[in-house]
Amino acid sequence: MRLLASEKTEAAPTEVSAIGRAFDPFEPDFVRDPYPALAEAQRTEPVFYAPVIDSWIVTRYATVRSVLRDTARFSPRIVSDPLTPLCPVARDIIVNSEFDVPGLLVNNGTPSHPHCRKFFGEPLKPHHLARLRPFIEKTVARHIDRMMALGSSADLAAGLTWDVPALVLFRLLGIPDEDVPQVKDYADSRVVLLWGRPTPEEQTRLTQGALDFFRYTTNLVHARMEKLEEDYPSELLRQRDGDDAKASIRDIIAVTFNLLFAGHETTSSASANILSAILSRRELWEGVVDGSIDIPNLVEEGLRFDPPVQAWRRLATEDVVLDGVGIPAGSHLLLHFAAANRDPERFEQPEVFDPTRGNAGQHTSFGVGAHFCLGATLAKIEIETMIRQLAEKLPDLRLAPDHPPLYLPNTSFRGLRRLVVEW
């Protein structure tokens, strides 16, 4: 196991600004609403060092995009490293096991990335995903009908937005229905392990869970080697056709592991965030119901307005200057998509949710360039389906009072864990 990049030893800057000292992505007020602090930083100090997470925060739209496109000077290899360095016990669990997940996609900054992206992305192209549409429609309808049968209020996060993306992804990946609750628990724990601030005891428990899940994924791929099905790992095995030059079994296990571990989290979060935004503005929901608002563009605006991936990491491979600020080689960068998506230099009145915004689709929420999210098409299909069916079945849907938002504290993912509604 390589030394995790989060365990770097470079010295921090000797001088830290007031904004840098105050920045804490785990502070409750920031977790609840990060946008005022991000806007102030973007206006006065768009690049700054935050000692609490030993990272340089980058907030301007143009700068975030330029860093994402420059994979030579800004390596993605630290994306999936734990933000909080693993404690000795947790490291020993990994080191003394068969756990082996090489960087192939989001954290691959090597020349092999284009080949890996082409190979592993082929089964995720729109024409392949089209066969999932009937399942998505039926799954969304079943969940909404179930909520309606239980009364006149429900938690949309628990009853719809958290389950549907997971069930769709698990159908894609061939997970048996009886294993779904276990797999979802694994995925939720990954956010805390990699992007949160877990205690050593939590790290040990979560790392053991990751190892158990790796073994689960290994068994799944080996089962498909014995008998191919109509699912993602089977399609990869068909493409491979026994040729390690295309992809090894180790590679297929690693990519399946990462998709199972995180492939639905962002869609769950995005759908809840967007529904919260439009339900809190009655005229928006009424426009969805009467058909005067275009749902696909509304989804793009929702992804811009309150993105499920708030920030993403990069490693400076050489001394660089961003927005006039010198950053030494070996430094960690946290590219704040949430701030970039509200940069007034790119988006007029960025704090306003405007479903008619002409450039809403220029958001950074799915990344930019070589590492643009392979699951973006599927995510938008699911979110649009949920919004459309809710508008058809529950036109009087509204937010319930006295239910404050609940988010999981971490640096990178923002998604409501509770969204109580009435009808």
C-alpha cells in the first residue's frame, strides 16, 4: 500500500490570513449554509490556505476549471485518500489484507487514464443506459405510491431520493435485492472515512467495513466470471474477453468497488437538494406542475445552485501561482465547486435560483475535462424522473414546517439526510 498523499510532510505556510484561520468545513453553520462564507472569500481572497484541513481553497469559476483541465500540474491522485490520515490500527487493517484498489478513473493522473476511461465508460454511454429507463420509471412510481399510501406527509429523503438512485445503480451493477441495505450502509460510511473527520475508533470500524465491502465486490466479479449476466461487471468482462491488456480482473474489481461504494451518493444528494430548492419557492413548484418550467434545465440550475459535490481535491505537482497566490509543490488544493457555481463573473445573480438561466449547464458540479463524471447522464435521468412523477402524482406537495435541514459534515458532499413534505 502506498503512502497516502494525505500523510504528506511539507511545511504549512508561516502566515495564514483571517479568512484561512476562520475556514472550517465541519463547523455547524458552514455545514448548514456554506454559501455566505464562500461568497465573501471569493470576493476578497479567492485562493487561501486553510490550516484546519491543510489545503488551499480555490473558489473562482475560471480558476477551478483551469485547474481541473491541467492534470499535469494538478494531479487527481489524492481524490480518494482520506482527508484525515488513517490511524495506525486502521492502516494495519489495509496493509495486512488483500485490499487492492488502484487509481483508474477519478484518482488516475497517469497516461493510462484515457484508456481506462474509454474501457470502463463504454457500458455507461447513453444508448446502453436506455435499457434502465423502464426500471427507473417503475421504481420511482412504486416509491411515491408507497409514500402516498402511508398518509399525507413523508420524508422524501428516506422514502424516495435516498433509495431510488441506489436501487438503479445496484440494478446496473447486478446487486441482489437482499443485499441492498448492506451495500447502502457501506456507501454512506465511505463519505465519513474519506472526506470527514472520524475518530480513530470510527476510522478502524469504517476501514474494516471497506475491507469487507472489497471482499463482497471481489466475490461479485468472480461470480460473473462463472456466469455472465446483463449488468455492468458482466459487460466489462465481455469487453475484456480474457485480454489483460484491455483490463485485468483486478481493475474490474476496483472500478466495480468504487461505483458500488459511491456511485449513487451524488444522485441521492442532488435530487434532495433540488427538490428542497424548488419546494421552498412556491412559484417554481407550480411552474413544474403546470408544465411552464422545463424540467431538464431546472435540473441543470439545481445542480449549479446547490451541488451535491461541493468540492474536489487536487495535488500540486510543482510550484504554481493561482489568482496571484503562490502555492508550493506538494500542496493539497480543495477546488470549491459550490463557490465556482456562484461566481458572479460567470453567472448573473448567482444566488437566485433561475430555471430559465441560459448558461445553467456550465456548472462545475460534474467536473470538467478528462475527469468529467461518467454517471452524469444517468443521474439527470433519475432526477428528472423523480421531479416529473412527483409533480404528476402530488401537485400540492410542499415542505413541512419545523423540520430543519440535516447534512452529514464533510468537505466534499452535500445532501439532505431529511426532507419532510406534506400534501
